[in-house]
Amino acid sequence: MATTVWKGHLTFGLISIPMRMSAAARGERISFNQLHNVCHSRLKQPLFCPVCNRNVERSEIVKGHEYEKDQYVLFTEEELDKIEPSSAKVMEILEFVKLDHMDPLYFDSSYYVAPEDAGVKAYKLLLSAMQESGYGAIAKLTMHQREHIVILRPGSRGMTLHTMFYSNEIRAAESVPTDKVELKDQEKKLANQLIESLAAPFAPEKYRDEYQENVRTMIAAKLKGQEVTEVAQPHMAPVIDLMEALKKSLAEKQAPAAAAAPAVAAEAPVGKKPPARAVQPISTVPKRAGKKATG
């Protein structure tokens, strides 16, 4: 079961729903440790006090805000708990907004919201009403010593919650001078045709992180003492004639589709190389006796 990151009540009007929140997504990345290049030992970063000239235990740490250079006002965890607003325990819905009016630019972290046993019926009622009306909810929530404005959205299997960036946290977009550029009708028509040729249902499971896959392959190769080769990079030529580039793009998309039927029955061409990878086993380097392979 997913770890609960917040527990409290969701309220709208006089209805109160006991519920819990858990993270909806977590990044998957291969991490590297910093090692000493002499002995390959992992380097540590101790908490060190330059005044006392010694390492400090975590039990000795307090929080402080620097109000002047090297001058701090100190706080304990108990003091910080005292000033928690009501949104630390109660998530109150402030208003409902049409889902298609919500700009995803403001979405930050995503969570699943599930009811406790006592709130299942009220939860289902709210979920159903939001699904039928096309509305999402804006609410307040205090978590991890910060008050968030959050968005609650109905999904096929329950509600999802997104913490929002505040408007002052959104950086202004650079001005792009497109108003002085004129587009030909034929250019727009070809661009729309190219979009249609690339159109597909949203299926996030078919996308993958090729860089992380290449790192895993590289780790496996180095553990076997194999060499690492570089991935061939595409040559990007500047677009001189936009119409010609659009026509060639469409032709390249239509050619595989036209050849798809006979290609199914035909055998795969001999000697066709697979897509380039970050690691290609070239030669095996013999390991020295008595030593482990290190990365």
C-alpha cells in the first residue's frame, strides 16, 4: 500500500469527508555516488560545525531563519506546529472551476486522494458530481510546512490532487514576435496534414527513457569489462524552404504506411542494424585475477 503523506478531512459546504493522500508518481532515475578516485571509497558529507570544530549529530540541530548576516532567529518543531493553520488538518474546497479552464502550467506534484471508510459515500457523491459537471475543485492544504493551493480532479478510478504553483512562482514567457509572420494557406494545410499523420491515442506506457536504458546497458557492459561506444547523433540541417520541408515530412510519413502491407509478409532484410544504443559490446577486456570489476 502507498505511503500516506497527508491525512485529514475534505470539506465542501457542510459535508466533511475523512480521507488520506498518497503520492501518485515518483521519478525513476539511476543515481551515481561520489567516490574517491584513489581508493574508490564512497565520500561522505558530515554535518560539521566550524565554530565547535566537530561533526554534529542530527539531534543537535535546530531550525533558524537568517534575518541579518550570520544572525538567526531560532525555532523548535513544537513552535512551528503551533502556527499551523486549519488547512493542516482540513482541506476546504474554496470554489469549483471548469477543468478545461485550468492551465496545466500551474500543476506541480500529483497525489491520489482516497476516502476513509466513514467517507466513502460522500466521496463517491462528490466524485460523481464533478465527473458529470466537468468541474474541478480548488482547495487549501498545508503540508510539509507550506500552505498549498491544490486542484482536485475526478478520474476514472477516483480523485487526483495536484499542488499548484502560485502565480508569483510562474516565470513570464519570453515574447515571441509571431505577429509579424504571415503564413500561407498551403503551409497551414500541409502542417495540419502532418499533425494528422502523427496523431495517436494518448498511451504513456509506450514511451520510455532511452538515456536511462543506455545507462543500465553501459553499467552492465562495464561490469563485464566491455568497451563503450558513442550513440550516433542526427545531423540537424536548417530549414530553408518551409513548404519543401513540410512536403518531404509528409512523404516520409506516408511511405512506410504504403509499404506496410507487403512488408508484413516479407522477411526482414539481412544485415539490418538495430537502433543505436549508448553501449555496444565491441571487445572484452580480460579481468585481472583477484580484483573485482569496478565502475
